[in-house]
Amino acid sequence: MNTADQILFLLKTRGAHTAQQLAELLDLTSMGTRRHLEAAEERGFVTFEDVAEKVGRPSRRWLLTDAGHARFPDRHADLTLQLITQVRALFGEDGMDKLITAREQASEAFYREAIGDGTALPERVQALALARDVEGYMAEVEQQGDGSLLLVENHCPICAAARECQNFCRSELDVFQRVLGPGCQVQREEHILAGERRCAYRIKPV
């Protein structure tokens, strides 16, 4: 991955950053990082916002544009939307429901196989994150100060389909709860479809 792509990846997975913050993460000079950001801005991949600080001049934070987000895989959004339209036309909403249910069952089986049996909750959540990462969700796990875990998904590879038919997301919480077991509680805290940068699920031991 070249430097330009690394910068876009960091903005995708970590949100808005200043040029100095990106330079420190990538072990680059501030000037070199700014040149990469300005080049990405010219191509329409990034933009910036000036955030007022308590002291001193505003801080310039860089973030991805829609075109920048579109550089990450979306599992062939146009084809997916065409298929959804065709399924609805041929089989109606009942056909869509059957398709979504079949997808959920396949996903649950995949996650159960990935997680296995008998591991502690942090290992189970990490295994689920790895399985979601394989599916293109750019998933990771963050340990929280209260002992909970945050399953973070920095990308939604089926976002176009989910916007067209939000039932694609309808039972993710239930599936996660079932595969992680009764020893925890799963709550969604952030959702890309609600306009947030990422999806995030808080998982608490009970």
C-alpha cells in the first residue's frame, strides 16, 4: 500500500485527523503529508474542516469525501441493487424476506464455525471481528474502560443494498447475540445508515 492509500485508509478507519497526526502515524514529515492530502483533495477524495480550539488558531482536520469512501470495496453495489429490484419484481416482498433470511442463516453458520466453542468472551468477539473482516467490514475490537468490548466496523460492504432494503441489517444484533452466547449483551451504538462514520456494537459480560 503506497503512502497516498495509507492516508486514505487511516481516514477511513480512524476518522478525521490533522496532517500532523497523520504524519506521526506514518512517520512522515508534516509537509510531505500535507502534499499528499492536497493531492487527494484535488482528486476529490478528501476534504477538510477547521475546528476551533480553546487556545490558538483553528485546527484543520481532514476527512474522506463520498468519493473517498467509494474507493473501498462495496461488493459490486450496482449489481446488488439490480438483483434486489429483480427479486422484488419476480417474487415480491415475501421473496425478499426469504432471501434475507437465507443470508442470515448462512452468516450465522459462518460465524459459529469461526468462533468455535469454549473460548472466553474477548476471544469470541475477536473471532467474530475476524470473520466480519473477511466479509469486508474492516472490523476490529476495542477494549473499553468499563470492561466491555466495542466491535467496530469501519466499512459496510453491503451499504448500497442496506440503504435500498434496510431489512439486510434487521437481525445483526440477534445473530451476534446468538453466536456470542448468553454470557453477554450486545447493543448497537453507532450505525452507518444513521449517518455515522462507522457501525459499532458494545458487548458487555453479564
